[in-house]
Amino acid sequence: MPDQSRTGVRATRREFLALSAASGAALLWRPRAGLAATATVPWYATLRRCGQLNLNERDPLTLDVEAWAEYWASLRVDAMLLSGGGIVAFYPTEVPFHHRSEFLGRRDLLGELAAAVRRRGMRVVARMDCNYAYEDALGAHPEWFERDRDGQPRRHGESTWLLKTCMFGPYFTEQMPAIYREIDARYGVDGFFTNGWPSTGALGVCYCGSCRRLYAEKVGGVPPEQTDATSALYRKYYGAYMDRVMEVWGLWDGVARARKPDSVYVGNLGGGTRVVKDVWRIARGAAWFNADHQGRVGDTPLWDCAQQGRVAQAVMKGGTITNVTGAYSNSRPTWRHVAKAPAETALWLAQTTASGMVPWYHWLGGSPEDERWRETGRAFFQWLAAHEPHFRNRRSLADVAVLFPQSTIAFYRSGEGKGSWRGADRAQTTDYLQGLYYALLEGRFLFDFVHEHDLGAETLGSYRALLLPNAAHLSDAACRAIRAYAAAGGGVLATFETARYDEWGDPRPEPALSDLFGVTVTGPVVGPFPNSYMRVERRHPVLDGLEGTALLPGPEERLGVRARDTAPAVLTVVPYYPAFPPEMVFPRTPRTDEPAAVLRESGGGRTAYFAGDVDRTAWRSGNTDLSRLLQNAARWVMGEAPPSLAIEGDGVVETFAWETEPGFALHVLNYTNPNMTRGLVRRFYPIGPLGVAFDVPAGRRVRGVEALRAGRALPFTQQGRTLRFVLSSVADYEVVALT
């Protein structure tokens, strides 16, 4: 762990970065659990660009193989995802009940495509679908399929002749491996990818024979169909479900590697921040994390793809990560055969790249009548290829860690005993994270996500502060790690019910980190109420920029607490009073001694605890005071030293900074757009000039600074660790390479 002093935290960070430089290219690949670190670096560890042509059953009639291979070669992709089989075989399969495309005729479309892309230097990954099979298999293999409570097979909602397969049955352990082996024997593919499985969303509940045996033998009863971590049956089922995911993943990966050790199985993950399945555990067995996070819908914020990258980086720890960008219009409603807005697509690809993922460009259908999507992908991929070394990242240079509270997002219900279940709606449980996230964007912080299962000194030692956006569900081990980090001088910011429950949601008598926060709980959660306030009792750095008022907006919900210390409060609670009608709008209790925030300095570190859901309220209201308060608190817990990145100028931006093979790269994403929180982006609104001050690791001299999108060298100065330069304009995305 870092030294007790603030300078010790910075020294540990410098040592950490020095270690990264010494480690070099070996850190480009994280070995899969159980695979020796000395093994040869596999091909997918150096993957930089992916393409996917998703076939439909009729494509064998008209598909021009050579024309498609030429298009993907023009994108300079390293690997192609080609439709193999599962639901529909695009080759002359001999596996019983593996449905051949009825339009295949004498063609071997998979074989033709595989040969064509290989001639152009691309790897081949077979895209499979394990989720449905044709109804004609039901009589011979009823054990393959999911059943509803009445014992009826579950049909696809649109293509009703397809039946849902069950992952606990032999379709996953016998039929799919047989198909993989046949494809591998014929075409020697470099890997297999399964569409739609295992995903990261809620657990399904099936009533087939295999599942009923599982419920009887391992669960002790039929689990609830909805996410409900208060249920003992659900908890056992969750464990059994994850065991099966890992069993099947390992089986399929073993089949993939049987002929070629560097072949690989790739599951379908994604989901952004809205996850239920244990992505940390999945990542321990995954050599390659594919986020099938193709676009956004409705009022999803623009940075949703960047958040996906942060989640994946937090669990893969340097392993291969790809993200699919749908070139088609995957909005609501969905149009599969027309192109998405080019500006939206370009920003999705940019976020994928900036966050350290590898872009995977995807089109569905072999005879498109809308060709507009082609050039969008080609222009971006060719630019990436031209500057490839600057996208070979070694490690992040962020100095702030944001806890990714997966258990809270999956299982949280606000307020002990209130019965207000939020676990069924990931959008609500991510509001706390979104509020903090947007404040960090406004403050131009460099930050990473860290997973709640990865809070040891090796991970946290490189960060000056750890931010906990209502991490209500935390294990005892996680709480011990956070306490140790703070004791060693790390800054901690936390909100609302953080650590009030264990990882499953069982309440503790007192939040496990209440001693660190310096509070004692005095009662249950209060609210949700509008029109409550925080009274300014004395000036403090967390209130910078909030002068001229004695009141600040209060959170909708708060935990009743009292401070353990005798120091005078900075902010106190003004309880709710009516907002309507105007005649009734006055405070009944204008002053209290209940702290709205507790700010402490101890052992060389700082903690800031807000008893209310200031992060969620900031997100839902858009209130600028609450965002400023969160930004100030984050800066304060970081200590006196300036942040490693400062950007002056107008606009909403997101930043990432990486140590790369040639040096360093600063990525700047421009979200200044009327479609920032509701898609889709129509056009870009350039910002600039932006004055940048950026710290590089101690002892590193920079010889050149280049804006890769603009294609020009930038004048710069370097004083000690700090470089200064100006970006004259950023349209959608800029990457500044420092060598």
C-alpha cells in the first residue's frame, strides 16, 4: 500500500508508472486464468480492428464473396466474424438437426468467405448462435429446449418456428460442441463467437427437465423469475447459474483450442453499466471480452459506449476487449437494413477506441440496398490503421478511481425495509453512478472504473482518490480494502447508503465504513422528498464557486446521521417543506445540527461523505450546484497537488489518457451536442481552442506532440512533468500523441 502521506500516494503512483514502462510489451496481454504467463502472445492480443458480416438465410442466392472481402480488406481489419451456424448453417453441415440454409444449394458460403478473407490476410472467427433451434428437432430432442411453467417450449417472439434452447441441457454440451468441431475440422477457424450468450443481463428461469433437476438438487426449490437477491433461492440459483456459464465457457474454449492452442472462444457480453451476471467472474475465464454494445436508444446518454469500455477494462485487467458498433439503425424501433446516422456511428467508434476497446464494425445482410454505412466505417478504420502504434495501450494514466458497484446495480433496493425494489430496473440503480460520472466529465477528470472485487493495493495504489457512488452493497472484504486504502493516505468520497448492506443486500446494524466516514446512523432513509436543502454553515474548498447563497439544493433521499467528530459542520440538513402552493413555501425547521456532509482529514488522507443521494439527484435534476459540489469534493479528497490533466475551454468532453508503445496518448471526445442525452447525433459542434496541461510520468521527456485527427504537429512546452499545448478545434474526437 502507499505511504501514509499524500506525497506517498503520489510517489506510489510514480513508482507504479515507472514499473509500467519497464514492463513494456509484456503488459499488452493478460493471460487467461490458468494459462501460463510465459505462453506465446496469441493473435487476438494484438487485434486492432474487427469486421462482421451477419448473413441471413437467403444470402446464399446473391452474396458476392469477392466484393465483400474487398470491402473488409479496405478497412484493414485484422479479423472477420463470419456466420457459421447454430440456428442456420451456411455450409453443408452433416450434424443432425443443424439446419442448413434452405437457399444454400450447392454452395459452401462459409468456406468461400473464409478463403476469400484469408487470402487478404484476415483471421476468421465463426459467428454462431446457440440460443434457438428449428422446431423439427423437438421430437427427437425434447431435452434441448426451454419450457414455460406449463411445460410448453418457448418460441421466438417473431420467428415462431424457432424454439429457445436451454443452457442447462445437452444442446449446449453436446450439439454445439459437435457443430464447433465440424466447422473447425473443415475450415480451421481461429475462434468461435456466440451471439446472445451468455450476456450480462438478468437470469432467466426455465422449467425443462434439466432445470427442474437443478432446482431440486442444488437450489432447493424453484427460484423467483425476477431479480430478487432477498430470496435465498435466488442466491443459490445465481451461484448455480454462474457455475454453468463458466462450465460451458470452459468447454467451448477447450473445443476451440483442441486443434490450435491460440484459437479462442468469445462469448457475448456487454450491457454497459447495467449488469446482473458476475462480469468479474466471467472475465477470470475469458481470454477475450466482447461487448455487444452496438448503440444507444431513447434517452441513453452519449457516453454510454465509453462507460462500457470502462466496465470492461475494470474486469479484464489488460486482456483483449472488443466492442461491436452496429452500422444499421439499432434504435427503437429497429431498422436492420438502413444505416445509422454517420455522426452517431463515428462517435460510437471513437468512444470504443478512446476507452481502450478494439472496434468491431457490423452489418447485417449480404445484399444491402443502403450503402451509406460503408464509408463511415472505412474512413475511421483507415485512420486507425494509419496510426496503429498509438492505439497499442500499455496502461491507463488516470489518477482517480470510480468504484463500479456491480452488486448495488444488480440488487439494490433503496432504504432498509421500504420494499421499493429497484433491482428490477438497472436504469434506476445506475442513476447514482451517472450523476457522479457527469460531474466528472464536467470537471475534466481522468478516471478509471475499478470493480468491487478488485480493491487491493496493487489496483488502488495507482490512484489518488477512490469515489463510491452509493455503493450500498459491499462485501466485508471490499470494506476492509477501502479502509486500508484510506489509512495509507488515499482519498475517499462516498454517498448515501454506501456499505450499509453486504453484497447480497442484507442490512448491517451500522454501515461497515461509518467509522471511516465519521458518522453514526440515527434512523432510516428519509424521502424521497423534493424541496429539501443543505445549509452552508462555514466556508470550505468543497464550496468553491458556490458563493452568494446560504442554501444549496438538497438530495431527494438521505440517511439520517450524526457526526462522530466535534468539528463544526460545513453543510447541514434543512428538511423538506411544501413546494406548493406558494403560500405554503417556507421552512418549518430552518436550522438543524444534522450533517448533510462530513469532511475529514486523517492519517494523511481525506474523506468526504454525503448522507444523501446527491449523485442521483444531480443526475435526475440536472442541477449545476450539485454537480459542482461533487466536482469540488472529488478534487478536495485528491489532496493539494494539482490533477494530472487540466483542460481550459468551453464544451462537454470526456478524456482518456494511456501510456502507449511509442509514448503517451490523450483522447478527447466532444459531447457538446443537442443530442448528448437523446439520440441520435445528427452533426458535430466543434469546440476550441482548448488549453491543455497534462502530466507525464516523472523523468520522461517528450520530443513531439501531434494531433492525429487534425494531422498536424502541435507546439508545446514541458516544465518538469507538465506539458502545455493548445487544441485549436475538436469536432468529434481528437487523439494527441506524445512521443
